[in-house]
Amino acid sequence: MARSSSSSISRCRWCYSRAAHRALLCSLLVVLLIGGPSAVFGVEADDDTIRLLLAAGDKALGQGRAHYGEALSKYTAVLTRWPKNERALYSRAELYSMMRERAAALDDLNALLTINKDHPQGLALRMSLNTQLGNLVDAHRDGKHLVRVYKALNKPDNFVGLVVAAGGGVPDAANDAVLMRKYRECVDVLARIIREFSVDSVELRLRRAACALAADDNIAATQELKYVTQRSPQNLNAIALNAQALRRLGALDQSMSELRRCLNLDPEYAPCANLHKLIRQQQRMIKSIEKRLQDKKFEAVVRLIAEARAAEPHAPYEEQLAAWHCEALVSLRNTDEGIRVCQMLVDRYDGANSPTVFDAHIRLAELHLLDDNIAAAEAALQKAREMRQHDGKVEEMRMKIEKLKRTGARKDYYKILGLKKTASAQDIRRAYRKLAKSSHPDQLRSKDMTDREREKQEKMFRDVNEAKEVLLDEEKRFPEASLEVPGGFPGGFPAASISSATAAITPGATTSRHSQLFLVFTTNAWWALAGVRGVLMSATRDVSRFPLLRWVRA
């Protein structure tokens, strides 16, 4: 009885276990039947979402700069779901590069190349960014790695095209010695890469030409561009860089010809279109400035130069703009600004034996004379003489300085009034009124002072009056142009020679009659010239309007 009861219990337990096992299997089957498709479909749905986000990001990127923010959000959304998505990492790095956020771009590229160290586009873009940032050792390392990658893929000539496509423009190195040095290093590094790894690479030679132009190395740029244009005559990058090189050399017509050829091949190619616009603007500006210089409208010249610099900072024709600026300020007799501008021109192109620097030294000498600084004028003249010893401008300025030294003992009427020699008639009258008011005899009567002090003030009043009369009178203001030149007559004919001529025709002289007649004729000719000049000088005071009078006066 007990045994049958025990066996019944065992059978029941077995049946229960079996039923429970079946129930568990059934429930698992139900879960698989219901949940399995959902899990598979979820993975597929996530892949579709990523593809849609990437496509949306690419579409926004293609719509231009205004949609860069939208594209960035799409790529970031992909990386939020899948942080190691290579496509999203590269696309976002490329977008950051276009937005000039190079540090963020490098972060994404480093993450990408950690996942796939042989990613060719990632290597090319990182090489380009490091080149722009001056990290030339890192750029060289990526370049060597990229060569190996493409040689393994049997595509040795393709890798540098990625660099040019991803690199963007070359930042301007004007007035930046550090950046200029980095561009020169770029020229050297790329020369080694070309020589050792890819002699026939058109794109790499274009990158070296761009660095050479930025470093003002026209020889290297011309060398590379000549090679590229022979290998690929319709390469738009090469045509644009060649036009840029021609513009830097001042060959604007040839540059425009190249740009027209470029735009015939592709009317929407931005580098050529933008450069074409800049050169047209430059040609109009040069024509306007030259017209104002010819018309002696120097204030307008200064204004146009400021507009040109604002429109294109560090323009290739900056040397010409600086020379015009210096010339205009000398003509305006603006000593302070003129000395600053002309000295900057000399300092910037120091060591260049060019007509621009020579003229700047001559103009600096003239400005220093206007500023009563003869020592500085002589120093500037000496630098000009070292460049062109036999130039007529050097001798002319030397004579001018010597003349001022000889006449330095005369009263300095400008100094009496406390003015510079660049003062206008209005400045002279204003200074006279101020000084005359304080030293007028009527003002001195009510003041308690010694006889010596009173006499000193009265003398000052007389000097102030005299200074005003002289400086407001054109003939008195420039005594070297008057007829009464101490020690001689107009034109440099000395009084001693006249006396000798007169003595030569006196009775008892041993001179021949022909010599006597010659001396009489010479004497009368000089007196006649003096009389003619006196009449002309009295006829007008504004001698500057009449070139003939300026010649007679000289």
C-alpha cells in the first residue's frame, strides 16, 4: 500500500515536471515568435535611420554655408547612436574643416584613424589640416603613410587630389613671420615628398605651388605650375594658381587672360571667378588713384588708398599703394603721418634695391627737412645714395640740404610763432593772434615787471609781427627766390665776378678788347635776366601755377 502510494507520487512529480518544462518551452517559443522579428526589424530600422541621417546631412552640406548647422546636427545624431561610424566621423571632420574649426576636425580624424589607420580620405584630410596649421612633421608622416596605402591599392597618383580637395584655401601670411616660416617649410617638405614618393603627382605639385605663392617664392611656384600646365592644360586649379602668380608679378593682362580661359572651361569655378573680380577692382582703383595724383588731389588719393586696403587687406599691389600713400603725404606736407608711412614702407621692403624704396628714402629726407631735422634728412639721403649714387634726385636733395644749412643763421619765423614749416596761412594768423594778445604793449602797461622784462616782451611783440608779415608774404617767405641774394646774383652768378668784369673794362686794363666786350655782354645779360625775373615775380605770387615762373625763380 505504501509502495503504491510512493510510486503514484513519483509519477505525479514527473508529470508535473514535464508539464512545467513544456510550459516553459511554449512560453519561450511564444517570446521568440513575437519578439524575434521585432529585434531583427529594430536593427534594420536603426540602419535605415543612420542612412537617412547621413543622406540628410549630405544634402544639407550641398546646399551651402547657410545649411552647415543642419548638416552638423545630422552627422552628430549618427555618432550619438553609433560613435564608431567611420562615414559619419569623416563627414563631420570634413564639415568642421570647411567651417575652419580645425581642432574639432582633427579630433574626429584622430578618432577615425584610431578605428581604421589606413582610411585614405581621413589620412589625406589630416595631412592637409596639419599642413595649414604648420604641423609639418605630422603632415609628412601622414603623407608617407598615405603613399603606402595607395601603392597597396595600386593608385599611386590619386592620394594628393584628396589633399587639394580637402585643404581649402591658403591663409594669408602677410605681416606674420611665423606663418611665413611655416609656408617656407611647407615648400621644402613637399619638395622632399615629391622627389622621394611621387614625382609625377600633379596635385602635390599644385599644393607646393600654393605654399610657394604664400611664401613669396615665385621661382618654386613658377617651376611647379609650368610642370602642371604641361601635364594637364585644362586643370582649373593650375590655371587659377597661375593667374594668381601672374597677378603678384604685376602682369594683370596676362592674369586676366588665364582667368578668362578658366571661366570658359567652367563659368562657376569659384577661385577663378573671385580672382577675376579682385583684378577688375584693382584695375579700377589704380586708374582712379593715378587720375587723382595727376590732378594733385592728394586728400582723395589718401582716401582711395584706404578704401583699397579695406576692400582687400594685404593685396599683392600693397607696395604700390604704400608708395602712393607716401607720395601723397609728402605733397600734403603732413610730416608726422608721412614719416610714419614712408618709414614703414622702407622697413617692410628693407634690402630690396627697388625704385620704390629709393623714392621712399628721398621723400623721408624731404619730410625730415620740413620737420626741421637736418640730421635725419642727411641720414635718409645717405641711404638713398647707397642705393643709387649717381641719381639726379640724390644730388638735388644734397644741394637743398646744403642751402638750408647756409641759410640757417636767419631768423626762424616759424619757431617764433611756435609752428612747423608745414603750417598753413590760417595756422599762422591763429598763432599770431594768440602771441600778440599776450605780448601787446597795451597789455604790458598794467603788469608789474622790470624794465628788462618789459623790453624783452616788447621785442617779442616786434618779432611776432615781423614773423607774421614775412610768412604771409610769398616773396618774403622764400627769400632765396628774391633778387637780393647775399653774395651773388640770380642763377648763382657771384658779385665778385661782376666787379671783375667792371674792372676789366676800366682804362689801363691789359685785357684784350674781345674779352672786354664779352664781359660787358655777360654782365648786361645777367642784369637783364634779373630784371625780367623781378617783373615776373611781382606779377604773381602763386608761382606754383606757372611752370615757366618756377624755372625762372629757380
